[in-house]
Amino acid sequence: MRDRLYKISSVCRMGNTKSSALSKELLEELKSNTKYSETELCTWYQTFLKECPGGKISKQQFEGIYASFFPNADPSKYAQHVFRSFDTNADGTLDFKEYIVALHLTSGGKTLQKLEWAFALYDVDGNGNINKSEILEIVRSIFNMIPAEDQKVLPEDEDSPEKRADKIWQFFGKKENDKISEGEFIHGVMDNKDILRLIQYDEPQKIKDKLAEKKQ
């Protein structure tokens, strides 16, 4: 995810030029909420505006970035959900603040912040709770990015979207029509790293490496 976000600036070229100065308020906010320095933020802002003069990244552009990284799979659905989770003002674009927050969370944000983002990713309808159908929807979008050959090496109890969704749901001890709150989700995942593996996308090679480790 981090590498894909770094590549965003190479495909955004539309809109009217914005002011080249990063406001003091936004600069201080980003310094406080991310790991980046003032120099890094100012440099990235200049690059962002140079490549994205309108100061916005559209959903279509974002999906295009994902598509270029998964030529043998279909990342469109997952990209749509990732975009939604970072488009905090729901205007159909990512501005510089949303872009930097996304970069921070996917490259080295604190565990709690990452899990808050993961919850937003799975909370498809944005109502503050996750139901089983939302779990299945995101897991299906993840499976669309995993080549068929790599899916064959997955453990038997998680080698399909339905099985993986069931495994996640059972871990939380929920009935079919129950819901998971943000607090339950975060605490549950923090207490069990195996669930963290199940809710996120893993590169095919990482899947193979983890399976190899288990066999040793």
C-alpha cells in the first residue's frame, strides 16, 4: 500500500493550480498527527501540487494506481474501499491532508491508528458498526487481488472469502446478525495477531513465507 501511495503523484495531472504554500495550520496538524517533519511535508506538498495542480486525486486515478500494481488480478473493489476509508469528507477526492494521512497509516502509523483505519475500511456503510456481510464484502475484494495459484496454498479453513469471513466472525464470538463495534474490533485484533493477518491484504509472497514458517 505504501509504495502505491508514493506513486500517486506520477499519475495525477488535472485541475487548476492551487497556492504553493502549505498553510501553517495544516502543517502543524500534520506534524502532530504523523511521523513526518516540516521539511518533508513542505517538499511533498510542492511535489503534490506540481503533479496534481488541482490539489485533488480522483477515485478513478486512485483505482488506476492499484490496477497498475495488480495486472493479473482485479483490485478495483478493494481500491474503492480503501479510497472511501481515506476520503474523510466524502467529496469523491483525496486532498493533500487525506493523502498524507493515508501514507502515514500505511507506512508506519501507530497500531491503534492503523486499526482505526482498518475499522473504517470494514465499516462499509459508515454507521459505526461492522456486520458479517461487510466483513465478507471486504474479504471478497481482498481475494480478488490474490492470484488463483496463490489461493491454492492458503490454509483450508481460510481458502475462500466465505471461510475467511466465517473465521473472523467466529473469533469475535458473534451470532449471524450481530455487529462489531469499533472498540470490540480494535481490542480483538490487538489481542490476536492472527486476526490482523486475516483482515488485511497480504502480498502473495508474504503468504508463502508465513506458511513456510509454520511448517518449520
